[in-house]
Amino acid sequence: MKNVLIILETIISILLIGSVLIQAKGTGLGSSFGGSGEFYQSRRGVEKIIFYATIGLSATFALVSVVLIVLP
């Protein structure tokens, strides 16, 4: 059972990394220091799906991690 959860956690982590990298397509370090001149833009279509998938993947990753800690 523990081996299955470790494999599942690995797959979820790879998907989570991919979804975060896909979202960060137009941002750089300049925006983190306030140097961005961009305006707020709402998410639509595929961007919204990827955003919600990232939230779901991160929650699932956290849950699987907690379960792996609790299992003997």
C-alpha cells in the first residue's frame, strides 16, 4: 500500500510541477519586485482549468503526503 502511495505522490508531483510551469508563462522576476506594468487579467478557458487543476493537485499532494506520514 505504501509503495502505491509513493508512486501516486511522484506522479502528482510531476503533474503539479508541470501545471505551475504552464501557468508561469508570461511572468518573470521583475514582476515579483513590482516592476511589471501589466494590468490584472481574469482567467478564461484553459487558463481557468489549469488554475483549478493546480489547486486540486496541490491539495491531493498534501493529503497523500500526510497519509504517508501517518502510515507505519
